[in-house]
Amino acid sequence: MIYIVCALKNEAVPLIKKYDLKKAQEEKNFSIYKNENIQLVISGIGKLKSAAATAYLLKNSDKNDFAFNIGVCAGGQKISKIGELFVAARILDNASNKLYFCNTNFNHNLKSSMLTTYDLPQFSPKNGLCDMEASGFFVSALNFLHNKNIFVLKAVSDHFSEEEFKKDEVCNLIEQNINGISDFIAHNIQLSSNL
């Protein structure tokens, strides 16, 4: 089974369309969309919400299943272009200063970078990538799955801009990268099953 965690509905919409996911019967805690191979949850913004949604989604998972946190992030102007898709190689939780090492033996040509998770939006320029969910997702997923089956994919939405994003812009960034995302998922599931 493939599990996907998105913070925002607009991050999820292109994935829902791509994989023809249907809304599950009303879930009390989270919006869940699924087909026979994929389940997607919309967590809300922040690492605590992401951790809770991940645990909720993975509660009946198998250790060999796969989990993906897919969404947008801010990126340093020197290392990223708006719309560029990255896979996290390491995740730093800014509040706890804990560093988590992700699977870097992935089968794809995406750029990889360290991703720092903050509790609040960041507007002062940083060198790397920043989000508000990845560390919560990753730590929670580690309770259920092998590290090698947990991935974080982020499209750069801004260079630490204070302007509020329009919902369509977020949706468009994921839509622009939908083929790269689906290729990454397919290649890495195949790679893992061949190990």
C-alpha cells in the first residue's frame, strides 16, 4: 500500500486526480481519499497535525508499505527555482535540533537537499529548504514503516516571501510536478521490491 500525507487540500488535488482517488466515508478526524493501492490524508498545517494524520493513516499498515509526504516548501534562492521538485535527504527539526536521515538510495534524478521543519512560517532568507510538516510526518512514519520506505517530496513555492499563496498557485505547483512525483513513486516501489 502507498500512503500519502499532504498538509493542504490544494496540494492533494492533483494527486487525487492523477490516481483517481475517491473520498472515503466520512472520517471523524481527517479527510481521506483512496483507491485499492493508495490512501491519502489531508493533515492540516504543522508538524503536530502531520504526525497525528500520519499515525492515523498508517495504523493498519505493513512495515513494507510506503509513505510519502508531498507538498510545497520555501527554498533558498541560491539552491532552488520556484516550482522545482526536491526529495529530502535529511530532515532537521528546528525546535528540537534533531536531525533525521532519509533514504538516499532512491531511483530517480530529482535534486535532493536537507529540509528544515519550523513551527512557524519563515520569511527571512535561508540557504536550504524549509517547511512546517516533514519532521512530524517522518518521526510518526518511522513508528510504522522501514526508513527506506519513507520519502518527502517538496516543490519550491517561494523564496521566503511574506505574500500569502493563492490556493490555485499551490495546486499548480504540484500539478506541474505530477509526472515527476508519480515517476518517483513508481520507480522507488519497484526498486524496493527488487531488493
